[in-house]
Amino acid sequence: MAFIIETMVRLRALDNNDLDLLCALENDPTLWPCSATSAPYSRYALQEFIIRAATADIFTLRQLRLVVEVDTPTPEAVGLVDIFDFDPAHRRAEVGIALLPEHRQKGYGHDALLDLCRFAHDTLSLHQLYAYVPEDNVPSHRLFAGCDFTHTATLPDWFLYANAYKSALLWQKRL
């Protein structure tokens, strides 16, 4: 028996209209501790990323970034979800999610992550998604646990930010 699960969000490809969203999230230093980012990106560099993402697939880029959109009452972009470090040989990838601050704690992240998991399984035939989350990011731990990810390891001193190390919790989900 098949059924469709209705969610509050829709995931779609990046387009030129998403440049401001991309700038806001990529250049938010509060999000940098859980990424490899340590300096802001220029609008030009992010525009080039949008163009590259539109012309290359995940097998070329080893990354897929999708916009999280809600209808309130017209479509509004509220964040991004990423599949990156894509490893087709082992059918796994890392996942990331970032929502604009005013759209957090509304269930959008939960629905977006579940939709991304379905896409990763059904379309990309991935076996597993995983995420490294700083130990003090309690909302993200709740999000991953609520989407049936399992905390499988704690990695001491994994992230260095502002001259201080933070441990990371590794969350994994078999699809």
C-alpha cells in the first residue's frame, strides 16, 4: 500500500532568485562552527555556485543543495538543505541543513530533512546519510533524533572555532 506524506515544505533547485538567501546563510558566522567556512563568500562566488549547480549533477559536484520553500500564502524560501561529500561507491553522503533564524522551531527543518531522506533514497539510491553536529547544538540534536537518525559516536575536539575545540556528535541514518 503506497501513500503520500504531506509536509509543510517543498524542496527545489537553487535559482538566481536565491542569491540573497544563499548570501545570508553562507555568510552567517553563527553557522560556521559546523561547516568548513571560516570567512564570508562574495556575492560573485555564490552566483557562480548557483550557475555551476544548475549545469552539473551531484555525480560531478559531489554535492546537491536544495532550497527549503514554504507556502505562506505565496512560496517563500526559508532555508537550505545539502547533500555533500557524496560517495557513490559506498552510497552515502553527509547532510546539512540551515534555516533563516525567523523560520526555526516551526517544523520546517524536520519536514525538509525527512523529504531530503526520501529523495536521497528514492532518487539517488543512497544507503546512508550522516551529519556531524557540535555537541552544544541541542536543537540540531533534537532534529536529527526526531528524523530517526542515530547518535553513533562522539568525536572529541572535532571542531575548532574561535580558538576553542568542540566535540561533535555523529548522527547516522540508514535509508
